[in-house]
Amino acid sequence: GEDVEQSLFLSVREGDSSVINCTYTDSSSTYLYWYKQEPGAGLQLLTYIFSNMDMKQDQRLTVLLNKKDKHLSLRIADTQTGDSAIYFCAESSGGSYIPTFGRGTSLIVHP
Amino acid sequence: GAVVSQHPSRVICKSGTSVKIECRSLDFQATTMFWYRQFPKKSLMLMATSNEGSKATYEQGVEKDKFLINHASLTLSTLTVTSAHPEDSSFYICSAIRDPLYGYTFGSGTRLTVV
């Protein structure tokens, strides 16, 4: 099946930028998503990007897409302790649109 | 918009009993809902696709007789874990999609503990 890979952990200091990386294998991916999951909660859609876009910025969040390398990244500027959570990368393609998720990156923000 | 409500958020039950989890789309109609199971430090595993008015589609390896899904209306899907055992303890999350443009909306999840 199609795979979505992401590193499992990232630790940063408060105020620094965080960059979470993701790679995927499905060349027909249409939508790429970043979800945030806080402890004991469901997933919250943070942002998304179409496969025909290179970059999307939304306040402190910047998504970069390298379609050639099938690489997606999420940059969080001025990371705060409240950003500590698990971040899931997901992709979906035309047809069912059922997303395939990565295993999630646990972001730990130190004061 | 696009809110999905899931109840209960946490449930503890005895082995052998059944537990029902509800998933509601509050401000949109969802002909299709999805049920995921999340293991510790693992990604989300899609269990089944719930279709309004018809049978659910189960993923390979998911026991349909153990995880009963009913999608009786355009805003409600239920997952019943029958004859629960400790190995069924997990975090179950439902989701629905209003428009792929906006991604899937997830419920807040249900932590099931079987003792």
C-alpha cells in the first residue's frame, strides 16, 4: 500500500522554529494535510495544501511541498509550549479521498 | 462549521460486555463516516467505512461481527464493540468528510478500557 513516513519525535526550545518532515509515496496524491492531536483528544486539522501548490502560509504555520521528491514539511514559527502535541501528516488522492496517515511526530517544546 | 461530536469520551467496561460509541455530524450531513483505532505510539488504523443506509465496509483484518457499525441517519454512526476483551482497549476515533478541500473532521475520540 501507499506509505506516509515521518520522524517520531522532535524536541525544540520555546521560541525556536519547529520543522516536521513527511515523505509519501503516492504520486497521485491530491490533498496533503497536517493534523494536530493533543493528549486524549481527536485530530484537529491544522492546514492542508493542494498537490499543485509549493507553499502555503497561515500565521505561524508554513507548509512546503516538494512534489518531485514527495516531501512535505510543516514549519511552526515561535514555537510555544501549547504547540506540544502529536502532528500527523496525511495524504489523499482522487476517488475515495480516504487519507493515509503517517505515524505522527511527537513535538516536545521545552521552556 | 464541520463539527463531529463523539461520545462517550471515556468508558471502562468489563470483559464480555458490549460498548456503543456514537459519532454525530452536528452541522452537516455525512453519508459516509469513518472509524479509526489508534494504538499507543502508532498511527491511525482505518477500521471501517460507515455508509448511511447500507452495510459498512470493513478493512482487512477487522472482525465485522465484533465491531458492529450502524449508520442509520445522515448525522449518526455508531460503533458497538461486542463481547469486549482487554485487547480491545484502545482509542477509537470517528471522522467524517464534508469536503476534501477542508480535510476530514474528527471526533474527540473515545478511550475504551476493558477490565
